[in-house]
Amino acid sequence: MTTTRLVGARVVGLGLAAGGLLACEPLYEIPASGAAPIFRDRDEPPPPPLSAQPVLRVMAWNIKYGAARIPFWFDCWGDRVRMDREEVTGNLERVAALIREVDPDVLLLEEIEVNSRRSAYVDMVDVLLRETSLGYAAYFSTWRSRYVPTEGLGRMDLGNAILSKYPITEARAIRQADRTDQDAVTAAFYLHRAIGRAVLDLGDAGQAAVYVVHTEAYDVDGTKQRQIAQIHQILGDEHLPFVIGGDFNELPPVAVRRETFPDERATALCSEDFVQPPYTPEVLQPFYDDFVAAIPLAAYGTTEASQRRFFTHSVLGPDEINESGEAGFWNRTLDYLFAGGGSDFEEGSGDVLQVRGQRVAGDGAPLAGDPLRASDHAPVYGRWRVRP
Amino acid sequence: MRAADFAWACGLVAGGLPVGAWAEGLSPRETAAVLPPGATEVAVFGPLRRGLSPRVEVSTHPLVAAFLAPNIAARVAVLHPPDHDVSLSLEPTLSVPTMALTSPPPLGAEGYLTPTCAVDAAEPARAPDDCQRSGEVLAAGLGLTATLEAWAAWTARIDYTHGVLLTGERAAPLDAWAPVDLLLAPVYSTYRAHVGLRGDRAVTDWLRVALEAHLWRVGEGPIPGRDPHTFGAHLGTDWATSARTRLTAGVFYWNSDQRRTRLVKDSEGFSRYERVRSHDVLPTLDFIIRFAD
């Protein structure tokens, strides 16, 4: 960020802060740890009763706030700052259709918005509750501001969510460390990451905990590493069987390619704030040591070709090309599912939903939906064996 | 320097200028009255006004006009005392408010309130329709103001401003704060219509108190579902600081739909979002000098 821009940001921010002092709504909020709202779709019939040792289909997906493959300015391949309502509802319908196809019992979503200008103020939690067979949701806001003075972003309410067929009896947000490499004004208007935890009532199977996370992407001060370590520590203290999923913004410890991805620009066009810092895959090793991954490290193999099958992210979609003329395709793994507390995943059930026509975990009908065009992240799937 | 000190210092300077402006007590403001020919009014935040003839004055915000938004307004007296009890004036206005929105910092808001469009600038062919910056807009308005002096100066005003798109496309409203959104409504929401009533009464020779009520309606932007009406109220005071200077201070309140929501819980503990209106309160402050040739 240039000095002029930084000073400008401070001036604008302070001006907004001065104006906001007399308004009834705060300019930005820094969510504290505490209870999170739980929503219910009353039209959804109760799910079938579970056995004492149920197997639940779990899916984790970063849905890019319903933007599908629209290149936003921070992608550095486009200039978009907001969508029309028709774009958002159309994209969300494709997201919902894929969810209906997979029919998860528990769905972990990152980058979901409930009242943001850039996504036409669509309440995505409400839409996905209504458009899927999931009847309960907990929402964990991580970025709430009356007006984000960056590129005209405006009102923002982004977060993570847990949707479930089974009742959510408790939902709690656990604050994560904020970045320390930003000036105070930028930091105030930036995301304030949080771990989302929900407790499910599984009937005869008792209770289980579900976590959703989305750790930092662009810090250069070790924030992401601290956030990942905090998540690991909290899971270590969990007393219920649990599953955790989300976008860790980190490569697996066995990743062959660790830099120079095909959708990185040779010369950054957008702000330096969105340059990818070096990955540190070793920070995920404790998760593989202490918990059960839906996709074990051994499955990745030792070549980029074998690991490609489990890539979950690409900035560019299949209808866009990079500076060398190559169309976008998944090029790195950032999203994961882990289980613990005595629970695990059915062997071989872990999968990444990458393309249309794919059979999820080698099972069922070919996917009719196209994950490659639904978001810049692919869903991760696993069948979770809950062992109370 | 505090505002009061600044006002006092300016008053000292202005006190040396010829011609007393309100030697017979502070005159009411924001009325249909036109400045006398040759009279000029300068303000820190308000416009620079100049009386051209007994029936015509022109005004502009010179600094804003030079750097951010070219603007000019006129006031033409249709009826005025002593021939009539009621003053009535027409007020045409013209401005190009988009200049500030599409200019880079430090003066412009590009990159903060509006997109930078860096990719479009470097690679116009990559995403030709992706730059969501507003095109240039000419805001043309016409107002009608009537004032009746009876116990207080009662001024009613009705005005309409339309944003004429000169280039590009119209962008979405900022949905930021009521005063900002109202100011830029011709740019983002096509039009702004307004009715207002002001009562302005002298308490002493050196103090006036004014109360205003306003209703605005703006056009619908590309994102539906927002109440286009804004209500406003202003309580203001004018303090004479010399024979031709005054300090104005007050507080303005706006009630508008800025897309705010709040969580409400039902009896079973489940939540839902409910749309609520926003309340914005801001202080008003200005220092005004009036002098003549």
C-alpha cells in the first residue's frame, strides 16, 4: 500500500469515524467470543432418526459470497466490486443445486453473507436454508461494517455458517487473533476471524460438535499460523466427538507445488494487500498427527499430477485465461475436513468435488452441477462416523 | 484553533470591512430573499453568494467547484417585498458531482468510495464490463422557495434534481450515510425530490433560532428493496459575531433506510433478521461573512 493511499485511508477512516460517533449504528464491529445466532427453516420436516452410531455426510465449502467466478478486484483479474441481485440469486441457486445433489447432513460454509452491498443484501443463510433440506443454521459473522471504505465496498456482513439437518442446540463464536501488520484504521475495517462451533442434537447418538473455520490469507506477520495453532488447541480441549472443516488458506504438508501458481499475475495489478505470502504447510501437520482427515495425506501421492485430484482452489475459472493463455483449473489444496474426539471418517469417503460428471467418493450418480463454475473453492466431502 | 476562536478572529477581520450587513439585527437565512446587488456572502462550508441585480443572485462552492464538483446555482426573485407579503424565488442549479468520485486521492474518492478499475486500465479487453465506476453525471435541479415573515420567517421549499448521465453507466448507491446518499442521489438514484419547511425567529438582535423539517425521496437504484424516503430535522442557531459576520451552529437528524438489519429472537430462541431504519445525527457549523462593494 502506498503512503498516499495509507494516509488517504486514515483520513477517510477518521472522517467516517467522526461521522459515526453520532450515528446509532457503529461504523464497524469487532465481534467478541460468545453466543451466535441460530436460524431454523420451519417448513423443513424433521430428519429421520439416527442410529446410536450414525454416519453423517459432511461437506465444507467456501462459496465466495455467491460470486461464483465473477472476478472481483482483489482477485486482480477483474474490477468488480458488487453484484446485481439476479447474479447473486442465480449463483446461489447453482450452489444450492449442488448441495441438494450431495445432500449433506452437515454443511460448513465459509464466505457466506447476510446483508452485504456487494452481494445485493441477499441473506444467503436464509436462501440456503430454504433451498436445501437442511433445517438449522448457525451464523458466525467475521466482517461486519456499516461502510467499508475500500473500492466502494460499502455495508458488509460476511461470515461462516454451519447448516444441519439435525437440531443445533448451541452456537458459539470464538475470536481468533487479528492481524498486526495493518495500520489501525485498515485493521478496524478488516475481517475479524472467528471459529464457529455448534452443538448438534443427534437424538439417540447424543451430541456432537461441529466447527467451521476460515483463517487469514494475506498476512505477513504470522497471523494465519497463530490462528491455525489456536484451532488445534481448541480441538484438543473438545469433549464431544467433533468434525471441523473449512478454508485453512494453507497447503497440505505434502504439497509438491508451494509457489508460482498459474493464476498469479507476473506483475500485480491490484493492491499489494492481495499478494499471496509464502505458504507454510508444516503448520497443518499437527492436525494430521492428532485428528483424522477425510482425505489422508497418503492419498495425495507425491507428484503434482496425483495431488491435482485434491486441489480445492483456483483464482481463475475455466472460462478465464491467465497471462499465458491457460484456462483456470483447481491448482492448490486449501480446504479440509478433520474429525476427532473418537469419531472418524469412513475409509475412502473423503473427496473433493471438482468437476461436473464426477461421482462423489466414487459413489452415486455423476454430479450434474459444476463445482468449477460455482465458486473459487471446491467442496470437500466425507462420511463422518460419530462415535459418542 | 477552536471554531469559536476562529469565528472571533474572522469577525475581527471582517469588522474592519465597510457596510454593515445586519446592523438592525440578524436577518433570517435560507429564505426566498435574494442578496442585494453588489452584496457578497462568503462562508466556510456554505456557498459563495453574490447579488447581481435586485432580482438575481448566483452562488457556488468555489473550492468544491475547482477540485471536486463544478457547481453553480442562481436565485431569481419572482415575488418580493414590499410589493408582496410573500417572497417567492426560483432556484435553478447545475453541478457535476461525479468529478470527485472518479478522481484519485488525495482530493478524489477513487479507491475508497468508488472502484479503482486497475485491471480495466491495464487490460481493457480482459473484463470490459467489470469497471463499476459511475459515468459522468450532470445534476440539474430546480427549486421553488417561498417565505412569509409573520412572528418568524416561515420558509417552504420544494426542489427536484435530476441526474443526467453524460457518459458510461449509472453505478449503485453507496448506501452509506443519509447526507452523503442524498447529496449523491442524482448520480446513483437518478433523482432527488425534496420538500422542507423552516421557521426562523429572532430571539435577540444577535441570536436567531431555526427549526426545519424535511422529506426527501430518491429514485430506486439497481438493488431493490430500499425505502426511498428520508426524513430530516434541523435545529440551528445563528450568532452575530460582528456587524457582518455570524456563526451558525446546530444539529441535524436524518431518518432513512440504509439497509440496516438487527437480529430478533422468537420464543424458541431462533433468530431472524429484521430491517430497521438508520438514525444519523451530525452537528452543523459555519461561519458566514456578508459584505458589499
